[in-house]
Amino acid sequence: MWTEAWTGWYTEFGGAVPYRPAEDLAFSVARFIQKGGSFINYYMYHGGTNFGRTAGGPFIATSYDYDAPLDEYGLLRQPKWGHLKDMHRAIKLCEPALVSGDPTVMRLGNYQEAHVFKYKSGGCAAFLANYNPRSFARVAFGNMHYNLPPWSISILPDCKNTVYNTARVGAQIARKKMVPVPMHAGFSWQAYNEETASDVDSSFTMVGLLEQINTTRDVSDYLWYSTDIQIDPSEGFLKNGKSPVLTILSAGHALHVFVNGQLSGNAYGSQEFPKLTFSQGVNLRAGINKISLLSISVGLPNVGPHFETWNAGILGPVTLNGLNEGRRDLSWQKWSYKIGLKGEALNLHSLSGSSSVEWAQGYSVARRQSLTWYKTTFNAPAGNAPLALDMRSMGKGQIWINGQSIGRHWPAYKASGNCGDCNYAGLYNEKKCTTNCGEASQRWYHVPRSWLNPTGNLLVVFEEWGGDPNGISLVRRETDSVCANIYEWQPTLMNYQMQASGKVNKPLRPKVHLECDAGQKISAVKFASFGTPEGVCGSYREGSCHAHHSYDAFNRLCVGQNFCSVTVAPEMFGGDPCPSVMKKLSVEVICS
């Protein structure tokens, strides 16, 4: 029993977005089955969304898409969905043999072996494996020879015919895009400024610094720590202009520092290192200065050893350097505490709460301002396409629609990591295959259509850092283009079933199947080459061998259709461009 076959990995704010190649996932599952495994649970099979403040980690993003076969929006992720479907159909053909007993293992080479399952009625099913991540293998098995790509397993339901190989993807590849939903004049925003904490609204005062989660009991991400600093008029920095340095050590996860009501700076940790240090010069004046620190948690710990002992919040020390006395420790002063934001207490995200205060409108809506609530209304767009909010112009905060929380947004936290080419072959780990380096870890935030009313939907955004709400847009998710990458004589289930039933007596050529979303049609052929094309979907290019009529069949059979099939055979493309070479077909068509 395999309880968690990871289809990918979760996204963290500040991290690159992980994915797992379909060829490697299929290889892992086939390897488990060939060793006698019988139960597999995919984690995740359907990606999802961490609505509200349910994302843990800490620092796990609002999207829990997980590169799953069904994505966060409920759409097929191709080729992963199709490639796994083909694999399970191939495994199902072997079922009577798989349940009849344990396999016999035969060595076929240094890195190659066969697992053979006997049928009770005679005959057998076999899994031929090549564990070498770098090179093809030609193996002899049962009076025949088989070519095994690197890091792959071939499934033979009758110990003769290959119906499936984990490294040969027959399913189409779909590239998705986010398309702005047409809206008359876009969103019209109103704004309300959150106040920085002052003594007037502090909940309680204590000597020393408190741990955040024990104080807030997780009713809010936010906890204010406030104290006063008395500055003598004789302080040297008031004359020489060298600002004293405020240093704050926090257990995490993010921090905004306000001095006398003005934002002085911020700091934040990461999933790997949640702790943070803020240390920079601050503008102080003679007399009493108000220091207000907004500490922010980004999810409760949910994985790792002894995570119940992990802390959050400002545990200190908090010091001020550069005074006449040298260094002043503020940690054991009197601190005032306030749990949550004023806007949270007023329920500004709800229909009733949002109408309980005055909102600024029109030109008085400030942009790039910290601690600001924004609201607007919009009508639900027509159609069934999944929807999201494009938040790329914002910094960090939270989003609500009709009083329900979409979750935390943090597009200002750019992804770090290495996002080079990724080869499916070899052992997988969550840092092996990643995208989005240098871009927002999460830019788009899923809006369930079931949350929307036909008209007058209330959208509320709380922005901590300061972003431009005019850059927010509602988008729909749809297919941009579909590709296929099929080798001639690539094994197919249909070929096996036709031969096994006696309907044909010679191998059938494989077919390319291309399909756009419902309501879309194939509008153009972006690329087609039968020969030795190179590259990946989205950036195919011709190789040294290319059939010059490669486009013709797709222009004839596919353009104007929602779905089409084309046989991968030389005569479809004007003849064999290089007879002694193993060829493949790479094609990309545009969906509109």
C-alpha cells in the first residue's frame, strides 16, 4: 500500500513552483506495481486552494495546485492526466496475472530487469524496466528484443506486446493561459485606511514581549506590539543627523515597523528560515516617540519535528543603538498589545461591515499606501470558464469575495531557486523541477464561481505593504495551445486491443489526438514536423530531418475542429524524409 504518491509538491511564498514530470510519476507507480504493490493513493490527484487562513507551513501559498492531474481549477493537466490514465488502463489489462501471485524477477542487464506475473490459465504479463537514467537499453526477453528508453518501464500484458512505456507520452500536452475578463472600465475602487495601533485601542499592557500564537490564539494573522521611547533633547543624533538603529529579532513570520505612525520598513522570513531580523535607522524626535510593530503570522506550523514548539512573533531582543548612552534595550519595557486589525473588528470584508464606515472614492483613493483596505463590486462574467484574480500589482495581504476569504496574497514575494531545464530521468525531489524563478510565487488567486452572485459581488482586499489596486484584474483560465510528441511505432493500447481481438494482423501506426476546450476550435497550426524535431511544447524547432509536408495533414484535418486525430505515418507527410532514422512527430496547434 502506497499512501502518498506525490504528483508534485506544494508552493511556498518566496519559493519556485515545483512540478513533477508525467514520465517520472508514471515510472514510480509502474515500479511499485511490478514489485507487487496493489494500492496507490495519489497525493494530490486534484489540486486545490487553501481558502481563508487554512494554509500552513508556515509560508505555504494559497494555491495548493500541487501539479496534480486535475489542477486547482478542476481542469485536466495534460499530459499528466492522460499519461496516468493510459498507464492504469495498461495495468488493468494485466490484472488477472497481477492478482495470481508474486512476480518472478529476471535480470536483463546491469540496470535492466523483468518482473513476470503468471496467469493461472497459462501465459503471463511482464514489466520490463530500465533503471539507467542516462541511456537507452536493448534487451532480449522471451525470444524478442525490446528498446527501453532511460528510466522507463514497458508494460506487456501478454509477455509479448508492449502496450505502454512510462517515458513515451501518448497524451496531448496542453498549455494554459489566463485571459482578462472584459469589464466595462475595470474595477472602481474605494479605500479605507487601517490605523496603526495607539494606546487608545490597545487591548492590554504588560512588561516584556509575548509569543504571538499563544497571544492571538490564531484568531488573526496580526498582532500589534507598541511601546514608547523617550528621547532627551541633548541626544547627539538630533544634531549630527545620524539616525539611531532599531534592531528587532522576531521568530517570524513577517513584520512592519511604524515610528510615530509612519512606516519605517519591513522584514520577513521564509519557509526554510522563518525567523527574521529588522535592523535599520529610524527617525526619532525629542520627547516621546511611539514604536508600533505589526507582527504577522503566515500559517501555523504543520510539518516537521516538534512543530508544536515552534514560535512566532517578536521575542526580542529589541534594541536601539546610537544614543548618548550607547545601546538601550527595549525588550523589558512596558508593551501594549492589540490582537488583530481595526478593519477585522469592523468586519470590513463583509457586506454589512463594509457599509459601516466612510470609504474614500475616486481621486482620493491612495495607491502604494500601507495598511489600506480596498473594496469594489462586480458582476459575474458569463460562461463556465474557471476564474481567478490577477494580483500582480499588489504586495501582501488578504482577499475576500462576498464575505468569504479567498486567502492570503503575497505576489511581492518573488520566487528564488534554480529553474533550468528538467530531465524526467533520475530520482525526484521537490527542488529538481521548478518554474517561476524571479517572478511571484503566486500571481493568480482562484475565485470559485459558486461564491458569485449574478450581479453586485463585493470584492475586498486588505493590503499591508502598499500596492496599486488599479492593476488587479479578473481573469479566466483556458487552453492556449495543445501539443503532441509521438514516436513512430510508439506502443498504444488500441494497437494491442485490435491485434488481440484478431481485427488486424499487423501493428498499427500510432495516432496524434488533439483537443481544445469545449467551446474552442483549433484556429492555426503553430508547428508541425515529422522527422527529428527538437525542443518542448511551446518552443519546438525543426531538426536535421524534416518532412516538408508536415503541416498539410493538420491544416486539412484539424483547423476549424474542436478535436482531430492524425496517423503518425510517412505517407501523411509526403513520404519518409530519412528512411534509416527513428522519427517522431512534434506538433503544436492554437486553440481559440
